[in-house]
Amino acid sequence: METKENILALGEFTHKTAPTKSINVNGADFTYRSFGKKEGIPVIFLQHFTGNMDNWDPEVTNAIASNYPVILFNNRGVGSSNGTTPENVTEMAKDAVDFIRALGYNKVNILGFSLGGFIGQEIAANYPELVNKLILAGTGSIGGKAIAQLESHLEKAFVDGPDRVLINLFFSKTPSSIKAGEAFLERLSERKIDRDSPTSQDTIASQAKAIINYGLATDENNTQLKAIKQPVLIVNGNQDNMVDSINSYIMLQNIQNAKLVLWSDSGHGGIFQYSKDFSQEVNSFLLN
Amino acid sequence: METKENILALGEFTHKTAPTKSINVNGADFTYRSFGKKEGIPVIFLQHFTGNMDNWDPEVTNAIASNYPVILFNNRGVGSSNGTTPENVTEMAKDAVDFIRALGYNKVNILGFSLGGFIGQEIAANYPELVNKLILAGTGSIGGKAIAQLESHLEKAFVDGPDRVLINLFFSKTPSSIKAGEAFLERLSERKIDRDSPTSQDTIASQAKAIINYGLATDENNTQLKAIKQPVLIVNGNQDNMVDSINSYIMLQNIQNAKLVLWSDSGHGGIFQYSKDFSQEVNSFLLN
């Protein structure tokens, strides 16, 4: 259990130095790192397809950590967590909720990126008492445009070799966006010690099934979006090729209390291209 | 001419106290008020259909004035300005440019709301050297969705009598949005002395023609939006019944360097419903 003692130690650490800890959740060890402000409702980061804790941008996590406790973690089977990754978003959401409760929290802020945003919506709708505020980045609702075409998106992203996949998936084709992508990759390598483990091919296959099925599912009346009553900040780049940017507009139109922020000249990883503005939006959203 | 002496006096005044001044622009007297910060690139406010200087929300103008010089004015024939209001956006833009230059400025920030946003786009595209940054609120581009249906929008707005027109046009039908609308009307009446004159029926008719023709015009390749190279902040409510909110999304997709902010539970006057968040967005946008 995350004791009061652990929490008081958060402030000593940053994205770069926070030790990787582990907690048993229903039979599997979930790895996590906590750092930042000692007091306040923590911000739980829900990661994208294939990503582990090292895939978060330190410029974002540290900026939010200067105002709130920040908790990065690997869901069941992801990165250095063990256990078997479920093949659907609903079970991933339940795992994340169990992890949050195992840490001893009964109220958190959630920041979900892409697949993490699918999970975040489900948690906010189905475990409303647990969620204070929700941040949805580069994501969409059940059956959202272009989500089910994951394989086609990945094929296009791999054409320049494995080193360029993240840039192809997360950034636009303009020189300014590509440059921002390269700076983002640099930041991801800033943490030198105690790096996370890569996500296994089995987990990636299970996540892919979950994403494709989420994209193929339907929720014609947007009942899940309408069930979200917490304040929501929705953000994305304007040319998201993985989860079409129009999905952000649609979420805004169906969530009761939401603010939408989209940036030009950017894609799925708009929050990393505009890391400063994004962090400022998050801090202001959580404060007000 | 706005002399250095006048500019140094800005800081003494607020929305409520700034005296109405007048300057001759190509044969007509344009009325204006300036207040706020003494130094920096001023923010020129371009007003909506029928509106005069008293239609600006003091919560917005004062918040921006705490960081920048603010200039409210009536374009040709509007409110207490004299002259004949032109029947097209292009001439309105030229009048606004001539007014700005008559004040002695060669670089300004522009905040255009609705019709003011049509004018703002034209100025940024056609007088690029004059515009530092552009804020587009509750507006759309040439031929934008629902703009030409002005008469139908007005008919619906008048059903509850003249006192409710602004609330019907600017706010959503939810209790929270209507309440925000009533608070906005209260704020509009805060200035007690030296009130502006109502806009004449002739001017309103000319403005209506300009709006409808702007909505009927086409710019299929979005050449005007693509000609805007300055940083642009685009904002609106999510349910704008006058200038459909999707127009904001379309502007984002065609302006090179833009950020879009939309708020839920709000309409055409989203910037007044979320006056604090809007002012914070503007100040942050102008600063960075």
C-alpha cells in the first residue's frame, strides 16, 4: 500500500529520478512511479498503445508534478508490469481502477492519452465517485472515426523504419512538426537509470484487439459520453491520423462539462509538440 | 492623432471610466475608448452585428487591459460614429485599418467577434504587416456554415421579446448558460456615464447585407484562411446558432498557426459565458 510516508517523499523526485515501485493488484505486480507535489488530488496517467512509463514526456509530467502528485504506471501486462493484458478496454479500465484503489486513493484526476483516453472515459462514466477531473488527449469515443483502422495506420508509420515510427504516428509531415517530434524523442531518453521494460508482443497484440474492437463498437446515442459528469479537458493535434481529430469535437458535443483545445500543424502527439501550452492548460483546468 | 501623451494616460482608465474620444477617418468621426496597460502592442476590438462599444463585456476588456492597451471603437456609421456603414466586409476592414493607422499604430493585435471576426480575417490576410496576432471569436470564414441564414437566426431570437434577444442569440438553452447570459447583461450595464449611442437601423441593414453576402460567398480553397500567417487564437461556444461552431474547427484546419478553444454548454457568446477562461487564454496567447 502507498502509505502516507511514501506520499510525503514524492516531492523529492522528478520524472528522471522517481524510483520504479511495484504493487500487487489481483495477483499481478503493477509497476509505477510517483513524484511531484506532496498534497492534492493525484493525476493518474493512462498510457497509449505499446507505451510504458518511459513514453511519457518529462516536459509534461514534471510541469504537472509541480502542482499535483503525479503517478505513472503500467497496466496489467504492460512494460515491466506482469500479468496478462486483457483484450478489451472495459477490463483495462477495471484493472486501472483496482490499481488506483490498491494505492489507497478514492479520488483522482485522470489523464488518458489515446488508448489511455478510451480507458479514462470508461472509468469516468462507470466509476464516477473515483474521478475528480478527466483529461482526454488524442482520443475518441466508442466507434470513433478511424480508430478501427489501427493496422493501416501502423503500416504507414513503419515505412521509414522502426526509429521513425513514433514520429510518423504522433507528428505531422511539416518540418516544424517533425522537428518537435525529434525533440520529443530526445526528451524520452533523458531518464538514464532504472528504465522501464519494453511492452511484450503478446501485450501489443491484446491492446491492438482492444483498440480495433473499441473502434468497431457502436454507441449511437453517445450514452457513455453523456454519462460523464466530471469536468473534462479534451486536447489533440488538428491532424491526428490515428484517432481522427474530429473525434475530439464529437466528444465535446456530447460531454456535459468540457473544454476542447486543438492545435494546428500537429498530429496524435499534439500534447508533446505543444508540451508547454498543454501543461499550462492542464494545470489551469485542474486548479479552477 | 493619438499622441504619446494620450497613450500614457491609458492606465488611469477602465472599461467603466474610459472617456469616449473621436478621430476623423476619411471624412467621418470614429468614436473610440482606450484604456489599460500603457506599454505594449494594443488589442483592437472589432465588434459584432448591431453592437457598439457598450456591448463589450467589461470582465473581458478589463482582464486584457491589465496586460495590454485596449482600444474599443465604432466602425463607420456604427453606434456614435458617423458616416455611412458599407454593405460589405471588405470596406469595413479598410475602414478599421484606416482608423488604426489614424491612431498612429503600425502593429496591433486584433480581437474580432462574429462580424468583427470576418473583418479581422480580412485585415490579417490583406494587411499582414499591421497585425501581430489575431483572436477570432464566434466567427467563421467566407461562406461558412449557417452564416447566410442571419434572418432566420434573428427571427428565432426575437420570439421572447427584445430584452431576451441577446440571451437567445449568444447563449444556450440550458439553465446554466441562461444564467451566464443574465450575468453578462448585468455587466454590460455596469458603465453608467457616457454610454454609447445605439446603432441606427440603416447601419443594421447594411451590416446584415454584409453578413449575408459573406455567408453566400465562396472561397473553396480557403485562400483567405491560408493567407493568414500570424498566430491565431480561435474560440467559441460548442452550440453557436448564429455562426455554427464547426466553422471554428474549419478555420483551425486551414490557418497555418492556430489554436482552437471551444467550451461546452454555450453558444455564440461563449467568450462572455467563460469570460475568465477566455481572458486567460487571450493573455497567455498574446504573451507567448
